[in-house]
Amino acid sequence: MQEFKQDKAVNMDGVNLLASILLRYPEIGTISFDPETDLLKITYTLDKIVLSEEFNKFKELLENSISAYHYLEEIKNAKVTISEDVYENTLFLHIVRDMDTVSQSEIKLISTLMNEHFGDAIIKESGVGNTDQDNEGIQEELIDHMLGNVKINHVSEHIIGLWEEGRVLVFNK
């Protein structure tokens, strides 16, 4: 019988973090972590083309909201990039954050703004997501804990999490 060896163990904290964020926020289409730059990339997928003027207004609202959050939480030197890609009738909104300053509360703020502004235009897994507020609080605490673990025990591999047919999949890229 032939044995297969894996060169290095995957940091399960990073895998669990990405899976937990996707499960808590089903409006997030994909999420990835790049260990070389120490950046977290969150992507929302919209099934409509947003006019550039509408997108620019939302982008400004999002940037101002994140800046206000950082000011209130006394977060300094945060790296935030917001961009979009358009393919046919689909818009991909990318938010890139540095792992040192990102928090679960900020991800919640971004997702709330996305849902309020784009609502049904967001492509998300239907029937997924928990409406039980007690459970949401527990999930958010878990995400905070995992973020803390990943900040201490750095993830050394590029990982990506996404939804496929009602399941969360996390890959080591």
C-alpha cells in the first residue's frame, strides 16, 4: 500500500475562520487569505450591473463607515481597499483588509451595509444563515476568537473559502 505524505500541515485556525465567516455571513461569496501580504479579501457578488455613479456613492458610504468605525474603535494604520470587477451581468465587490486590524464587528458592519444597500441583488446561498440572535452572538464570538488565533499563529498558506451547492468549501491554493 502506497503512503501519501503532506509536506506541511494546514493551519486549521485559518480554515475554520474562513468557513465560520462564510456560514455567519452567507452574503459573502468568497473569502481568501494571502499570507505573503497578510491580507484578507472578502468578495460579494451582485447579479446586476451597478451604475458607476451608484457604486461610487456606495463605495464612499462604505469607506466613511469603515473610517468612522476605526475612529471609534481607535484602530490606526488599517489597510482598506475597495474595488470592483464586472463580468457580463455580474459585479464582484472586493474588500481587502489587513489581518492585524480587521475584526468581526467590521465584517458585520460591511455585510449589514451591503444587505441594506443591495439586498436581493446579492447572490447568496438561499436557506443558509441563522436568524436565531443568540446563535449569531455565539458565532460572532467564535469568529472573534479565531481572528485572534490567526493573528497570533499566522497562516502560512494561501487559502480561499467559497460557497458551492449549499456547502462551504475551503481550499489551500
